[in-house]
Amino acid sequence: MKKLGFGLMRLPLLDPNDTTSVDVETVKVMADTFLERGFTYFDTAAPYHRGSSEIAFREAVVKRYPREAYTITDKLSMFMIKDEAEIPGFFDAQLERLGLDYVDYYWLHGLNFETYRQAQEMHAFEFIRRLRDEGRAKHIGLSFHDKPELLDEILTAHPELEYVQIQLNYLDWEDVAIQSRRCYEVATKHGKPVIVMEPVRGGALASVPAEAEALLHALDSEASIASWAIRFAASHDNVMTVLSGMTAPEQMLDNTGYMADFKPLTEHEAETVLKAAGVIRSSIAVPCTACHYCTDGCPMQIPIPEYFAVYNYYLARIKMPGTAPQSYYASLAEGRGKASECIKCGQCEERCPQHLPIRHNLELVAEALEK
């Protein structure tokens, strides 16, 4: 298997204000390029585009290619489950949206301390094991957002899990909160191949401060900035594939171009990339990955990741295309909640894989950009 997967989390939209309005025709173009260049691994989940990601995969791939031409990963999103009795129907609905009678890989989605306990209480581990026994899921595993000690506990208690999906990128490799390196080492110790999510950290490693950009361009002036992030993740021996949440055909062409004949980073390149990480880390105020778990159900319809992205640009003095940060913020707020209109309900923080103090950060955004 080639070491690049198509993450169906940030698909192109027909209406930027409606995450369900996936541009299926553009997704078809991107999927065609992906498959024609020899890549096969797709990844989705029920929360992605509120189910429309799974439907887009059905329209772009399932209806247009033979079943042996691709593999698909889907997930049991524990944070969407209120009662154990809902789990079988949740999976059946996913198969219906995908247009399939089985998936190749099925993960317990985004496990952390809270959802791990929930998965135990709701017998979710037994459920996915039954799916594998029945052939409705060929392989099982988990995606993970927490400390390495908890990952070690889970893999020790559940050796039946075959794969581990973790957040791994050069910015988080030694981060004290995410601890990418240590989570990778735990998975490797247990003999579980790693699937990488957030290699470009929600796009943060595709547009970096000038000093970091200069370091990377000095290595290769022709290589895209994002390519260094994906190659860093893919260069680790126990990484099976690296997911890229591609939004445009241009991104697909770039990523499949340098990953078709993948070359791991040299020692010098890896050292330089980690040096760039130090520069980037000093400029990022809010380390949001734009996963949008925080926005579903927000009573004020606040586009939280988008506001944080503008705020980071503003503080780092990174030039935004075509407009000032305050003007761009104002356009984002049209028809949606402003940062200052947060009612502090806290549901966003409960869902955030990065454990960010979202409510406090929204106060900072309002102070800086609502002028």
C-alpha cells in the first residue's frame, strides 16, 4: 500500500456556510486522480460533513469503481452515541450511506479517557470484534486523542485491536500535550501499525511563518510547504499510511505527485523540519486543527476553527490572501455567530480533541478582531 490516504474530512463545498454541501463532482475528479496514480486508502466517519462525506464517497467511488479498487475506513463515533442500543443502527446507517455491505477498516473513533470508559460500558469493543468475525469489517482498531499512558492501557487490555490511528506531525512530535512521538512509540511497542491523521495539522503546516518557510525552501525550493509535513509523518517505519484531508484538485495533484514514489526524509531534512517546528510553535496562539467537532450543535452557530485561523494569522502577521484579518473575520461572521456571542455552554470544549480552552480563546478573538 502506498503511504498516502485520502481523508474525506475537509471536502470541497458548494456553499462555504453549509458543511453538508459537498461538491461531489469535484470529489470525483480528486478520487479519479488518487486511484489512477495507484493510491487506494480512503478514510471517513459519520461526523465528517454530517454524513455527507460517506455519501460523497459512495457517489464518487463506490458507484464508479470495482470493490477491489479501493479500501474504506469508517468509525464508531462514541461521542455521537447516547445508549448502547444505538450502536448496531449507527453502523448499519453508515453502510447505507456508503452503499456497501462491509468496510475494510473500522475504528473506535477518537478515544480519550472519557470515551474509552464509555466504549467499555457500552461493549463497543465486543461489537467491533463481532463485525470482524461476521466479515462486515475486515479489520478493527481505534483512532486516539489522549496521553500515551492511556493508549498503552487500551492496547494492553485489547490486543484484538489491529491498528492505531494517531495525530502525528512535526509540530506535535515533541509537544507536551499531544505527545505524537510517545504515542507512536506505544503503538510500535504493541506491534500495531500506525495510520497518521492531522499530518499538516489542519492546514497550519501548509502556510507557515516566513522564517520557517525559508528553512524548508533551502532544502528544496520546488517542494510545497505541505509536502514536508506529510513526508515527515510517512518517514517513520511503523506508519502504514498518512491521511491528507484534501480540499482541492491542486492539493491532490501535489500530494500524489511526490508520494507516488515516496522517499523518506534524510537525517538532515528531518533535523531542519524539526527546527522549523520550533519557529512555527512560537507563532501559533491557538493550536486548532480545524476538525470542526466543536461546531456541530453550537447553539450560536459560531465557526470556531475559522475564527481561530484568522486570529493566528493576525497575531503571527502572516499575510492573508486579498484582505485584512479584521475584514475577513467580519465576512466570516455574516449570518453566523460572532466570537463575542458565545454563551459559554462548554459543549465545544467537551468535544475538542486538542483540549483547547475554546471559550477563553473566543474572548481573545473578539477582543482582537471585533474592532
